Amino acid sequence: MQNFEFYNPVNIVFGQGQIRKLGKLVPNDTKIMLAYGGGSIFKNGVYDQVKAALPGYHLIEFGGIEPNPHYETLMKAVEIVKTEKIGFILAVGGGSVLDGVKFIAAAALWVGEDPWEFLTNRSLTVTRAIPIGSIITLPATGSEMNGNSVVTRLSTQEKLAFNADAVLPVFSILDPTTVFSLPEKQVANGVVDAFVHVIEQYLTYPVNSPIQDRFAESILVTLVEEGPKVLANRTDYDSAANFMWAATMALNGLIGAGVPQDWATHTIGHELTAFYNIDHARTLAIVLPGIMQVKRESKQEKLLQFGERVWGIKAGTSDERIDATIARTVAFFESVGIPTKLSAYNIGSDFIKVVCDRFIQRGIKGIGERGDLTVPQIAEVLTLQL
């Protein structure tokens, strides 16, 4: 196992009816920005619960944060935060809303010329941010218990990420009943998003980390078991709760501590969102099978372990078992309604050159856990998925 530091101070408040505790969690001596997305919180009753829990609080609302939050929209919120001297930001919605709030919180205190630079320049670190909290209504990203944020800039067709302890939420409320009103597409996206988050930290190479491996495998198996149950019956509270907690545990730092991490699937997938606005989880379902195929040699030991422990694949040669493992993963994505080919989105081979040229322009020579997935191999990954 590799050396690591694991720090996660987020207060998780989990369960039905927990939104009522909001008044004890947010400060009452400052202006609070209530940030949300397209308005689903009005339909599912969460907005009313938030307002009821915060009587007399000075709330300033900011709505319209998009899936794959837009830099252009978030900068409008930054100006409001500065003008109104907001002291706390409450994100209510899915992971995209929280990702956007993390950017707003950091950008409002950024001393540089343009906050976008802390996404483009890896040598810069966010060290200050306005405190934030969250009420998560869509299990998927795990943003409620980490310092990660991903933002899209429309003007340059870029989707980039940053990570900072400064934007870790003070608290996150997770009420599984918010899953009850989610459309099928969002549930399917959440299952696949969480699944691939685990894979990025697990499907690399062995470093004798049985605790992390077993935790990761338990999350994968839970998603495989509980995801279809939620899709079949949205009001199954137990399955919704297990799904929600699995999505949180998939990316709170625990299973990634002391192990190599990949993230090539995300790096490539972000380009699909930036250029074609494809849902994040769906880009991951496209890219991952190609990564598994192209890197099957360097990932062989973990692919075989993944196949045996998650899919129960034990018979055959190593190559046959890896083929079966990739096929079972693809079948799972397809079974929850997520396509795994670029053709499903009418994307042809021209896109491959555009992506590869962009990586070359950024000076990226290789990505993945060993930094050895080269630009020609990225082209191979995408070609397999046409």
C-alpha cells in the first residue's frame, strides 16, 4: 500500500426527514445564498422543507445552475456573493449544483485575475473559500463528501476540474426520499457515475491494499444489486438509501487512500460533454469499455480480480475471463439504459482527431494510473467505441 493522508471532516446527516435539522447546521448570523438548479426542488417539496427549516434567516436565492455547471452562469453568482457579502452558501440539488457552488465559494475569494485559472493551471491551489453546505437530491457524483468540482466553460468548449480541501462541505444532508421523484434517466446516470468512480480508483494495479479493494468491490456489488431495484420501484426506501450511500462512499476518499488511481475515463469523457453536452455518466459508459480493452495487459491482475469478485467470472483462460468481464460491464450499463457506443449519439470518427489535437495542445503526453495511456491510445479507445 502507498503512503497516504486521509482527511474528511464533512458532517453527513443521513435519512428521511433530516432536512428539518438544517437550522442547527447553518450559521444564523450571516447572509446565506440558497443555490439550486432547474427547479426540481420546487416539485419534490425540498424547497418548501428548506424554507420551513430556516425561518427568519437572511436567504438570497440563486437558481438555474445547469447540469455540468457553466462558468458563465457561476460567475453571475460570484458577483452576487461579493456584492451582498454572502457568508455561507447552501447547495440544494444534485452534484452539479454542489460542484457549481464549490466554484462560486472559491472564486468569490480568489485574488487572481480570472478564477478559471485555478482550473487550467495545476500549479495553483485554492486555499480559501466561503463555507458551504449541501442537501443532495440526486445520488451520483459523491460531491457531497469531497473537495472535487467540475465546471464547463461554454465559450472555449472546455470541461475542467479542481480539488481543494477548502471547498469540502461543512455538512451534507442526504434524504433517500428525494430519489422517489427522480426520472429514470437520472437514476441510471447516477448508478453508472458512481460505478465508474469506484472503477477509477480500483481497476489499476495491485499494491496489496485488501481493505480498499474489498470496500470498492462492496460498493460495486451494491450498485449492481440496488440500482435496478431503484429503477424498478422508485419508492423502495431501503434500495434508495443503499444507492444514495453507495454513491457517497464511491468518492469520499476512503477507497482511494493509498492506492493508484486512473481517471483516464473521466479525462476523455469530459471532452464528450464539452463538445456534445452528453450527460457525464453516459460519457463514462462510452469510454470505460475502450480503456479496459486497450489497457487490458497493464490492468490484467485487477481485471481478473474484478471479474471474479464482482461478476463471478472464474472459468476460462485469462484472456477469456477479461473478455467476459468487459462484456458483463457493458451489459450492466446497457441494462440500465445507458448506451456504450458513440454511434448512439451520432458521433463519428472526426471527433477523435479533435480530442487528440486538444490533448496535444495541452501538452498531455499520457494519462491514467501509470501516465502511459498515450494520445494514439486515446484514439484507439475512442475508435473501439464508434
